[in-house]
Amino acid sequence: MKKLQKHNLLFFLILSTIFFVKTNAQEIKTTVNQDPKFEQILKEKRKINVGLASNEAYKIQIFYGNSDDSKKKLQEFKKEFKEIDGTIVYTNPNYKVWVGNFETRIEVEKAMLEIKKKYPTALIIKPSK
């Protein structure tokens, strides 16, 4: 009888331990605190990537400098030349403002005549793929 009581007690102890461990197990909750600027930077990068054309088109570079000034120049350009699209391209450590998507040299030269009046340092480029 004592042997049976010891087994029952041992069984009860094991069962209690398993039950106790199961009920006191920790739940894993992960909270990620992300800086809101990170999402803004991602959106800006996506816009820049979409703006890059992988074709053989000519473009006009109207500005080369820091991020804030390049954004101002692009906004200024879009107000004056609404029919020509533009984008900002990052090349370490500066930003470039590229405008237009001209298929032929003649088209880009024609646009360049008007753009040079406002942006005298503008230059024609043909981005590589």
C-alpha cells in the first residue's frame, strides 16, 4: 500500500509540475517602434526608382547638390514647365534633378533652348541602364 501511495504521490507531483509549467508559460508579444521618417524615406525612394527610365532616352540635368535644394529646384521646375516630367536621382553624396524623357537628340536640343533660359547650368545627359 505504501508503494502505491508513493507512486500516486510521484504521479501527482509530475502531473502538477507539467500543469504548472503549461499555465505559467510566457506569451511572446513583439512590438516594433519605427520612426515615421523611415516610411517617408521609403516612399521617396520608391518615387525615385519609378522615375528612372531604363530606355535609351535623353534627359536634362538642371541641378546637382543636396536633398533639400534638389526638391526645391524640382518643384520650381514643375511650376514653370508643367508638360515636362522630372525626378530626383541620388548619386553618393549628392542629388541630381533630371527632367524630360526625350527619344531623340533633336527633341532634347529643342527643349534645352527653353530650359537654358531659366537654368543656365543645365546639361543634356543620356543615362546608362
